[in-house]
Amino acid sequence: MLKLAVCDDEKEFRQEVTEALEKYFGKWETVCQEYADGREIAEAAKKGKRWDAVFLDIEMKGMDGMQTAAFLRDMEIECPIIFLTSHTEMAIDGYEVSAFRFLGKPIRADKMEKTLSDLREKIFGKRQILIRYEGEDVVLPLEDIVYVEAQNNSIRIVAEKEYVIRKKLSVLEQELAE
């Protein structure tokens, strides 16, 4: 499950970005949490909330996007941050908080598509599982897995190839969570 945060003080814009994310990544495979300002997302982070990526408006009242990004980095949240802004001159400041991308408002569809493609590669390029199959270690990128099925004390993993390994599904779930 892909966990994304969208933080913008404009409700309609938040919803537009959320819809684009759900459309691209798949509504059933994505949880988009919306936040109206920097303080909201900061409070969620303090309570242990974590995301695979954060879409963050720069210009917000109170705690702006740069301050929010700095706060998230101070909390050692290292997920990609994509800034949403009409102030592209702020891009240089984004290096201080390791920004992943900047999307200008209004967001162009081609720019959003490219950003999401790069984001998918960054996130899923790292996510993989190691299984022992027929005496060999096999590394499977999560994005290549079509589905996993429990079969008594074994599991069947269907990707480009089918793998049946002796392991409980609950053990695999725990490994993925780690």
C-alpha cells in the first residue's frame, strides 16, 4: 500500500492532486491523506505518521512548506518531498530540505506524469523482497508481483514467473512491513 500525503491550503487543489495520484497509482493501492496546512502534517508526523512521499505547497499561512519540509527532515522523515508552488524562484531553497521535485501551479499534466513516473521508480526501485526458491536466492521487486496467495504452509507468488515457497503468509507480511 502506497501512503502519500498532500498538504495544501486550497481544498480544491488538494483534491485535484489526490485524484491525480489515485488515478496514476491506482485507487485501491494508494492511501492519500490530505492536510490543510503545515501544522497539521507536522502534528501527524509527531504522532508517528509516515508516508512514502509528501506533496507540499510552499506558500501557506503559519507554517509554510519550506518550514514544514525542514521539520519533517528534522524528524528524520526521508521520503521524497514534491513541492507544489507558483513560486518557482523558491526552488533553490528546496535543496536545503532535499526536495525531490517542484511542480508549478497550475500543474501541467505532462509535468505531473513525469514526476509520478520518477517517483514510482524511486519508491518501488527500492522495494523488493528476497525469497529462497529451489535452493537459490531470488530478489523480486514488489512492483513485479501480480499477487500472492496462501496455500497451507506455503505461499504462491505470481510475477513474471510463479514461485511457490515454504513460508507462512503472515511471516512474509511481517518481512514486508520491516
